[in-house]
Amino acid sequence: KTTVDVVKEVVGTSELINPHLRKAGVAVRHEFADRTPVICADRQKLRQVILNLLSNASDAMPSGGELTLRVGPDELPHGRAAVRFE
């Protein structure tokens, strides 16, 4: 595990899969909140999760469309900082 900037990982992973998304007629839009905290995570596993979510979203839009990726701060129980990915 290491410190991970989720916004950078989402951008990097969406750029990686963007040719596939464009071919499927899916346009990607980003909505990133200011001051999204970094998290402690396994970078490779997080990238795989993001890649799977983007691929699944593309599969769910057989006629194409717009996919909005949102990342922002959130909070876990007991006030622990977290990041929300939609």
C-alpha cells in the first residue's frame, strides 16, 4: 500500500481505456472536487477497480452516451476522511 491520488488514477485509467470508450461512442466527462484527499491504497488494485467500472459502464451503454466520473471528499464513520468515486 502507498499514498494514492485518486484523481490522478482516475484520469490515467480513463485515458488508458479512452480509445475503447470512443469506439463504443462513449464520451467521458470529469467532475473532480477541489481538495480531494489522498488515500492509502494498493495502486494496482485501485487501477483495476477503476478500469472494471469504466469497462462495465461502457458495456451498459450499447448505443453510446456520456459517462460522468466524479471524485470528491467523503467521510467514513467516526470522522475518518475518505474519497468518493462515482
